[in-house]
Amino acid sequence: MDYSQDTHIRPSPRLSSASAVRKNPIETFVRLCIAENYDAERPSNHELHLSIPGLWCDHEFSLTWKADNELIELYLPFTSRAPKGRSDDICRLLSLLNERLPSGNFIFWEKESALVYRNTLSLAGGANLRIEQAMALLASALDAAERGYPACQYVIWAGKTPEDALDIALLDLAAHG
């Protein structure tokens, strides 16, 4: 029998088999962490926790690869907790911050009383993550954190209004920039 005639034993390509051999985009972030000397921990094959120094604090990122949906999810929770009765001010601040973001958004997790920045990157259709995309995702999150973290601190601990807190935070950022 000729090999060209024996087509029935060849594997038929399916999305599930293609995703099994597809490169895990978390590897790109691992390489970036090594190159930039960021502290990183990899709790699983599809998850990475990393720390990037900022002006005000070290920011703790969590990246997760959702292979079924072909999504990279980024979460950046802020460590401070909102005192009781200030959640309305925090939510107003988040709205003001979100108006200024080109991508991603801030949310407030009521149960944990935590401010969180999140963003998602789609690699639908089997796209591979490029290092430039990984760097851009982290850079936009870091930029958002450098605005959001001090503004949140001004609302929570200094008792400022959300509008005043954001103005002060942006002035502080411009002074360091």
C-alpha cells in the first residue's frame, strides 16, 4: 500500500488537539520576569504571580491562562482595605479612574473590601503571545496602579473626596515623572 493512499490513519486536526500542543503564554511572562529581574512564583502551569516595584509600593500581579477560552487574565489587588462606610467613595473613585483608562478596569470586591485592577487579553484563534503584548499588558496595569493606589490611599486614610484624591494622586505622579 502506498502512503499517499493511506489517508484514513492520519490524525484529523481538532481544536482540542491543537490547543494541547500550543505554547502556553504564561511562558512568555516567565521569560519577561527573568529578563526584568521581577520576583515571580508559578503555583501552576497556567498561573503566575509576580511583583513589580512601583513608586509607592511593590505591586503584586496575578496572571492566569484560561486555555478553554484562550484568555490571559490579569488581576492586581491593592493591599489596603476600605474602612466600613467608605465603599461609596471608593466606588466613585473607581468610576473616575476607569474613565481615564485606555484598557482594563478597576473593580471593588465588597466581600474582601479590596480594590482590584483587572484586564484580559484574548488570544482567540490560536494566536501566540508576543513579548511586546506581554510588556504592554503589564505596563498598562502598572500605569493604572500608579494612579489608583495613591488615590485610593487618599480616600481611605486621608478622608479626601474621590475627586480631590485623584487630582492629588495625578499631581504626585506628574512630580515623579
